[in-house]
Amino acid sequence: MARFYDILKVDVFDYESEVQMFQHRPFNKIVVPTDGSAWSERAIPYAVDFARIGGGEVILLHIFTPPMHEFVDSLAIAGEYELANRIREEIKQHLLGLRNEVREQGVDCRLHIIDAVGVGQHIIEYIEEENIDLAVMTTHGHSGLARLVFGSVANKVMHDVNVPVLVIRPDLE
């Protein structure tokens, strides 16, 4: 379970002072879970800043859930399996481009794509298994009924891991 002081929220704290505060504690492995959207990619610059402080690496993590995953057997029969593979390859190529952009900034970066259902749980497992030091991710900031209906991957991650989680709300930047 994350401790209060391990959960940083950019919309509450001054980002520059947060970065300075952690200069004494370098983060060697920083994961950025991304769904490939521009919204989720807004977390990458923050991860790059933290990686520069301690010479750490950024890991772009994508949990690929095939469209209509409930119907995998039917999709294979209908020839839709190729469509799912094409979508996965497009996502991979996009994320490879992001990886290369991070590397051009002088920061080590790698990409990991996991084929699975259950995004939040697989992010948590990855953080634990890979000994991640910091997770940086975005949230849509849903509250109330919207949060109950849609859930919150960021909320699940920050409450179920034992590492600091920097949650970015791009709508408040």
C-alpha cells in the first residue's frame, strides 16, 4: 500500500520542488504506463526529468488488450485475429518512436508490451516483478459516478504498490 508521502500529485505540489526533493533519492527504474494516447504520453517528460536526476532509465509500459477480447475464439474464426495483430503492431511502432525521442534526450529508455486483460493489475505486477523505483502516470481525474463507472487505473496502482507514484492530471497543467 502506498504511503501518503509516496503519492505525489502535480496539481497539489510545485513540480520543481518535488524534483529537487528527490535529488537525494535517485530513481533508477521509472515506469510510464501508457495506452498510446496523447493524454497518457503527457507523463513522459516528467519521467525523463526524474531519470536525468539519478541517471535512471525510463520504461514505457503498454498493456495490450485486444479489441473485443471476450470473443477471441470467435475473432480468430472470423479472421479478426489479423486486425488485432495489426493494431498491436501500430501501437508498438508508435511507442518505439516515443522511445527513440526519449533516447535522443540522452536518457536510457526501453519499451515493454504485455498482452493481457486487466490493465491495472498487470501494471502492479510489472512494478513489483521488475523492482521499479517510481511510476509516473496520468489520470483523467474522474470523480463521483464517472469514477465508479469507469474505475481508475491510476488509483488502483497508487494504492496497491509500495513505490512512489507520480500522478499527472494533464487537464490541470
